[in-house]
Amino acid sequence: MTQISLRDVAKMLDHSLLQPTLTDSDLDQGLALARAHDVASVCIKPYYVARAKEALVGSTVAVGTTIGFPHGGHATAIKVAEAERAMEDGAVELDMVVNIGKVLSKDWRYVSDDISAVIVAAHDRMAIVKVIFENCFLADAHKEKLCAICGELRADFVKTATGYGSAGATDEDLQLMRRCSPPHVQVKAAGGVRTLERLLEVRALGVTRVGATATQAILDEARRRYS
């Protein structure tokens, strides 16, 4: 595999600041870490998006947040309202959860319309959408169909998991998502990527973004290896 740099590693990372116990002070520390290391983005709790935008002014770190998190069961209109408010507050990347129950019901029209509504709202404002499948609950046929839908709707990314299900990013799922998604849809691995070695493994499978809480540890490893 082609050698990569410390910056390349940093720009694969979406620094996750979503744990329910994180205080405002914790979130501010996370934003400072993201800015200091110039990661790709932060994915922060929705109520803190405006503060994140303020804290990251002048940096190249994008502000992201979640939509329909963590189980995807919000009404579509609520997901769109969440997206609109997040973008008004400064978010430019939206990680939305599919309606998992509707996927398992194979109500593909509902699933498609739900995803489409958020993508249309986001793309109207030049924001990107990462569609979270929560693969641990799905069979391969569900994942394949979701990849096809996301390709047709021109989602920007398909994403393995919220990080709060029973499993995260497996090699098998990442290979499936890359194989079944068109080239214009990128793949984000979330759940269980806690070391540089694992990040490099998923990168080799076609992943371009990683959701991580272990950002500092990954970048410390990368600095030792590449500096």
C-alpha cells in the first residue's frame, strides 16, 4: 500500500464527540484537540454545533453532527428539521441514521424517501450526508440494498455504524459496502477503529473516513511512525 503521511491520517478522522456523559468542558477540550491536529471533522452533539463552528473558525476542520441518532426512528420531517437547524448553526457534514425498523421491514420506498429528504435538504446548502446503516442489526441483503439506494440518491458516504450498536466496522461489511456502492459514494468506518494499524487496515479496504474517539492515540502512533 502507498505510504501515507501524518496529515493524511489526520484528514481521515472524524473526531467523535457524542458520548452522552460528555460535559461542555469535555466538548471544548475535544474541539481544541480536533483543531490542534487538523482532523477532517468533528462529529458533535447537535446542541453544541454553533459553539463548534465558533471554536473552529479559521481552521480546516469541518463541523459535523448527527441526524436521527442513534436509532433512526425519528419521523422524516423531524430528521429534516434537525438537518436544517444543524446547518443553520454551522454544520456542513450530517451523519444520519436510516430507519432501522423500516429497513428490516423491507419498506424500501419509505427508507428511500427518508434518506432522500435529508440529502436534498443538505445538498441545497452544500452540506454532505453520511448514511449510517447500523450493520450489526442487518443481513447482507439489507446492506446491499441500502448501498444501491444511497448510490441512486447520491449520498456522499455510507457508514457502518453509530458506535452505539452491538458491533462496529468489520472487514466483511466494509468490503461489501465498497463493492456495492458506486465510485461517487465514499465509505466511512465507525465503531472499533482505535489504533493506527486498524485505520490502515480499513483504508486498504477502500475506507476514506473513520469515526474515532481514540483520535489522540491514533495520531500519536502516526506521529511516531511518520515524523
